Amino acid sequence: MSLANFEVLGGAVANVEPLGSGLVWDQRGYVVTAYASIVTRGGAMASASAGASSSASGVPAAPEQPLAAGGTAAGSSAAASSGGRRIRVALLDASVSPPLLKEYPAELVGASPLHNLAVLLLTDVPPEILAPIALGTSADLRVGQAAFALGLPFGQSHSLSYGVISGLRRPLASAQAGLFVPGGAVQTDASIDASNTGGALMDSAGRLVGMCVAPATLQRGTAATAQRAASLSFAVPVDVLTRIVPQLIAYGEPRG
């Protein structure tokens, strides 16, 4: 899926800014993407629901009971904290032939800068068009095995790049200054750029083994170091996602 930042001017969507890609997590309408795409690249942070407390990071806490797809919390506001901007998600509806690209609004319900993860909730989306990705594991990845990076860049049809797993437990800079994602990153030579950041890194069986992150968010040290590393591609391991994402859905922030 493709994510974009946008404004509503005169009742119409305007000033659309592509942010990257994302993963359908489950049929309740939760979507996982990169924190850096949503926040540091100008994405909007949705306001908290009435009566809900915000976490220390300023991310609104999720409701005690996860919302079903299409549901809204009583008194909740879709207005974003950055001048009324919202997040828009494009999904490929495969329930019709030929498949159609459809757009839906989304709200930010939880985020972890440390893990470079953000969770969105789609609103007004039919559950039948949601196809959650099959989850694999990153614990048994081996250098040399096939890897496929999938995204939906800039609202275009699915984009796929192919490579191998070329490294494990690599230092991965988080979106939180001075810290690194615990456990490190999966390295691959499959092409990953800003347009498919937040998209899937899959094994040959089509199972998720990591979430792609843009090279610009990974580098540390000097500009020369960053330039030399620009050809490297990385992903947050899926085992990190399976541990942290449920916490973001339930609490809006990681717990333990």
C-alpha cells in the first residue's frame, strides 16, 4: 500500500505528499509503516480521542478495545496536529476485476521512534479488501537466501525488487536520536528507497521477514560514511514487529 500526507482545502484533497509504503497488519484495519516516514518526513500525527491520555512521546493512546475497521471512537478527531494535515492510504482492491487502487484516510494510533515503527488505523475501509500479510520469522534467516522487497510507491502498481539476505544484526539507526534498534537490522541487496520504506521484505514463500527502511534513516557518522552506505538496504526484523506492534495497538507506545 502507498501512504501520503495531504490537506483538505475547500472540501477537496490537496497538496498530496507521498510518504512511502505500508503493511496491512490485520483485518481490523491496522497498518504498519516506518515512523520516519510518518513523522520525520512531514507526516501528520493524529490528535488524541476525547478523554484519552497521550503518551510521553505525544502519540495518542489507542482505545482500550481496538476499533474495528470503519469504526470511530466517540468524540475522536481526525484533525492532525500539524495544521489539519491527515494521512491517506492507497490500497489495491483485488476483490474486483481488474483490481482498482482506492484511497482511504488513516489515523496514527501508536509509534515507537526507537524501533522506527508506526501503526495507523484505516477508517471507512471495507474489511473484505484487506489482505493481511503472512508473517514469517527473522530468527532463522541465513545470509544468501532470497529476499524480495515489495512496495506501492507513489500510488503506482506494486513494485518488486529481488536480492538476497546479505547481512544480519546490522547497526540500524532508529528515528530516536543517538539510539539503535535493539537486535540490529536485516541487510539485503534488494533495492529499497524512500518510496517503498515501510513496505515488506519477504522470503521466497511470500512471508514477511522485515519492514523496509530508507537508507537515509540508517546512517551514522560522517557524510562520507553515509554516501558509501547509500547502496545498502535494510529492514527492521519481523520478530521486532511481532513483539512491538501489538503493544502500539493496545497502548500507543511500547511497554517493556
